[in-house]
Amino acid sequence: MRGRAGPKWSGVKRLPLIQPQTSRRAFLTSTAVGALAIVPLAALACSKKLVCTDVSKLKADEQQARSAVGYKEPTPEPAKRCDNCAAYTPAAADQCGACSDVKGPIHPAGFCNIWRQKG
Ligand code: SF4
């Protein structure tokens, strides 16, 4: 009788489960790529969250006045934003602010034609 027979898989060459340098590099690469993918998505989600265009609670003349000054968001002029305008009153970080001259919700990154530099 020849020696004890091993399990059927005994002839399979075992490979090391972890190859440290390759695994670390692969982990760091995948982590960096994952982080880079998440940041723009998070920024997009945040920027889409706040919308201040609902004027349904305003009277018709208030809506008309808002349109007359050309309120829009986001601003077409990056240096001129509601949050650096003298008429703007900020709210909580994820809330629409207010304006002393234009009724309705005001986006911090909004703009209108009567913008004036906050002093
Ligand atoms: S005046 Fe115009 S630019 Fe200034 S806060 Fe009001 S809506 Fe924004």
C-alpha cells in the first residue's frame, strides 16, 4: 500500500492570498479613484439641493417686480451674487435667504439687475 492518499485538491498549488505591494497599491488607487468620483457627486448633490425659484406664495405684483429686476440663479456674473449684495439677508446654510428689495426666496448665488456691493 502506498502512503495515505491526500484530499483531491492536494495537488493544487496554493497561491499566496495577499500580495502586499500589489494589494496596497490597488487599494490606494481604488480609494483615490473612489474619492475623486464621490467629491463631484457630493458637490452636485449639494448644489442641486437648494432651489429658490418657488414664487407661488407671492402676489402677482410681487412676482412681476421680481421678474422686472431680472432675478436669476445662478448668477451670470460670478463676482456679483446675492450673498455679497447689500440687500441680502442670509439664512441657514441650506436655506434660501431673503432680500430687502425683491420678495420671495433668494438663493445666495442668485443675482438681479439692482445688485449693489455689500459695504
Ligand atoms: S437686490 Fe438683487 S442681487 Fe441683491 S440680494 Fe436682492 S435679488 Fe439678490
